[in-house]
Amino acid sequence: GLKKDQLEYYSKPYYVVIREMVALPDFKEDPAWIVNQLGVMIKPQEVGKAIGVLLRLNLLVRNEQGKLTQNDVTVETPQEVESLQVFCYHRDMMNMAKVSLVKDNSSLRDISSLTVPIDTKQLPQIKKMVDRFRQELVEYLNTLPADYNSVYQVNLQVFPITKVRSEKKKENNIKSIRENLHEANNTSKYQH
């Protein structure tokens, strides 16, 4: 049923890519061609299964000539999908980024990072800024003519790389620093 197809869609990142490939002007509904374009280890019969799932989810439709086209439909993520399948999707896409780092010429990709200290109270605003950029990128791409020649993945991540200190620990650290400074000032060898 629908729920099974949604689970399948989120558990296989190449389903999303195949849906986007349909928008390419030279797209061929040929499993061997699709496998060749994907550059990942999947079998032609998996492509056929993916197209079937995409059609059942109404993410792809056939036009009057029987050609696959994208449908302007968004898949809602069921609650049980959010944990494991979405986790696997993002993990697999990040693994593809690692492969691209080695395989693709830097003129064809942009992999960059920024490591910064933050107060976690700033995280909601940072997330809003990332979301705003994602929306602006989609809006920009939607204004361009549909003269595509490739499918790209744009990953945006914001995550802690150190342990997140709690406010209580932070307060205790500040208190400890103040006490040490006070003690150091009281025992200074220059004191008269």
C-alpha cells in the first residue's frame, strides 16, 4: 500500500534521484541507461521497482504520449518514517558526498564547511537561516529554464562536534573561574 511505498521511497535515496532525472531533457526510461547515469551499484530491476513506487506515490506520472514526467506532489513523511528511513536517507546522501569529494572534479562540486562556536540558544535562528537559504535556492532554480544536464544533491548540516554543555555546567564553570580568580588575587605574591 501507500505506507509501504513511502517507506520504500525514503529508504532508497536513488528513488529521489530517479525522480529528478526524469526532468533531464535526454532522460531515457531505460534501466541500463539510468544505472549508468546514477553511477551507484544498483541493478536494472531495482530501477523498474523504483519507477513503480514513484508512479504509485504519484511523484511521477505518464503524459499523453506515455512518457514519464514529474508530478508536482510532495510526499508527506509518516511519523514512523521520520526515524529510521529519513536517518538512512541522510546518511546515504552524506556518504555520496564523501564519494564525490574523491571522484568528482572540484569544478563540478562545492564541498565546504564552517566550524564555529555557538550558544545553543542561537540554534533556532541558525536553522531558520539555513531553511531560508534552502527556500531561496529552490525559488531561484524554479525561475530558470528547464534546460537541465545533471542532478545534484545539496546537503546542509548544522551539528555539534563537541559535547554541548548544559547551562548548569556553564554556570558552575563560571563560578569556579571566578572563585579561582578571587583566590589568585588574594594570594598574589605581589600583595602587600
